[in-house]
Amino acid sequence: NAGVTQTPKFRVLKTGQSMTLLCAQDMNHEYMYWYRQDPGMGLRLIHYSVGEGTTAKGEVPDGYNVSRLKKQNFLLGLESAAPSQTSVYFCASSLNGENIQYFGAGTRLSVL
Amino acid sequence: AQSVTQPDIHITVSEGASLELRCNYSYGATPYLFWYVQSPGQGLQLLLKYFSGDTLVQGIKGFEAEFKRSQSSFNLRKPSVHWSDAAEYFCAVGAADSNYQLIWGAGTKLIIKP
């Protein structure tokens, strides 16, 4: 019973490099979310998805892209990483928008 | 603008003492309210939620919270804290008309004195 799994757990990038963060959930949830967490700022929503094949922008979408080709997976991409994207990234899923969100353990990303 | 305020960045409490963490929100619609806990290096875990009905809600690990509409507050309480309660606590607010997107407070770090 894995729940929400994020890979990788840690990553260091150089400015301008690209990478993809993978989120996988095994609970058959419709909704999935990507957040970033910065000190003193709580969680901020980057993008979210209300179902397979759909995505929408959250509060801080600039510099990120997402895809939800399969219901269980939600990918977050950084095309050209910037130091401002140094953060801890959390993926979450929920059965629908009203239900509680279940979180992965996070990915700590440093952009040098 | 919609917002969630957790006024205390850090709170230090002695083990066995009572705890209250404050959460105030500004939201136009009828809110859904949540408290989550984050242990160091971990993801967030739901402690409790309020959608409707009884304004005093019980959660896991002996926590409870009370929704006070007149004060726009949803404070978290525990009668007697344990060392294992040391963590960061986040309040979040959502509503049906926002597609249930959650607005998060900045968090309160709870430190337990032995």
C-alpha cells in the first residue's frame, strides 16, 4: 500500500538544466496536485489535475509544465531550471476535490 | 483576497501541557477547513477536517479543532502534548467554488520542552 510516491527524493541541478519529477499514486484518485514548499511560506500550488488528460494552473505555474497521461501518474517538468526554483516539491492526490489530500514524502531540489 | 494566517511561527510547550495553535482565514465562501501535520523530512498528514455540522471536530492523535465562523478561526487544540507531537502544523482552507483548491497557512513549528 504505497499511497503517493515521488521520485527522485533529492536532486541538484545547474541553472538551465531540465528535469522531470514523477508522482505516482495507487489509490485510483481523480485529483492530483503539485506544490512547492518554501520556508515561511507554507505550500503553494503549482499545477493540478482533475482527471486523466487534464491539467490546470495553480498559484505559481510559471517555469513549470505538467502532464497527466495516465490516471495514476502526474509529472512535473522544469524546462530550464533557475535558482528561484530551489525548493521542496510535494505531490498530493485526492479522490475528488472535496476529499482530503494525501501527500508524498517530497523531493528536495537545489538549483545552483 | 483569500488568505490563511497562522500568527505563531514557533510555539514552545512543555511535555504534558496543553496546546492551542491559531488559524485565522479570510474567505468569501463557506470554507472547508483542514489541519495537517508535517514531521521533519516527511510529507503532510491530515489531522482533522471540517466540512459542515458540529463545529468541534475530533482528529487523530488526540487533537481537536473548533470552527468559529464569527471569528473566522479554526484553532487546533490538544489537552496534553507528547514529545512525539513536535512537528510543523499547517492550517488550510478550501471551498467548492474554488474547485477545492486549498489555501495554506505558513505553518507553526511546535517545539516540546522535556
